Amino acid sequence: MTATPAPPSLRRARFADLTPFELYGLCRLRVDVFVVEQQCPYPELDGRDAEPATVHVWFEEDGVVLATIRVLDDGGTRAIGRVATASSARGRGLAARLMEQGIALCEGFPITLGAQAHLEGWYGRFGFRRSGPGYVEDGIPHVPMRREPA
């Protein structure tokens, strides 16, 4: 009889509470997805990861980060971004579960995000709607999106 593998662990932490290994895993996944796969010129480092109110949410399995998002506090709004899933973990619904967690963290606030244009419909599943004209970031078409509080 084959043992069923344990489901990935859902984790959440502010930057100051991340271990060096967790931080490395989150950054490594972003580099793998954004730089290697999508050939962005740099790994989207903007300093907002370390803001005291930023919350990092991720799934890990056997110490390996499989999918991640971050939630930013922009004052009267919240922002979800840096949504990334390892190529080996796609199709398991992890990003959708992270989006649900992120939305729950933003309860009572409008939420913004910059979606890759081809994922506009996917984010629409979570109540996000286009909120302005498209733009190009790192050579990839994006659209601004917003979700009003429930």
C-alpha cells in the first residue's frame, strides 16, 4: 500500500518573522518564475517585502516553497502581488487557495493588483475587475485590477 503524501503546509509571516531559509525559498521561487521562466530582467525587488505590515503567504512541502503571494498595506487599500507557483506544483489549485487567504487578510478593504493580462479572467474569478488601461511591465502586458470589499 502506498502512503498518501501529506498536503502542503500553508504558512504566513511578516518579513521580520521569516527565517533565513524561508526568505531564501520565497526569493528563489520568484527568481525561478519571474526571471528564469518569464525572462524578466530582474527579480522584482522593490523593498516592500520588508515593510512591517507586509504579510507573506505561501505553501511549502518538505521545506520547499511551492507557491507564494504577498499582501501589502497601502493605507486605505491593500494590494496582493508577487503571485508565483513553481512549475512542478501547477494545477494543484495552490495559487487559488493563496488568493483566498490573501483576500481574507484584506477583509473590509478594497484590494488592488497588477495582473499579467493573460490572467485577467483568472483573477476575475475572485471578484477582481479591470480598473484602468493596460501597461507593460518588464516586457509583459499587465492590467490594473481592483476588488471592492464584500
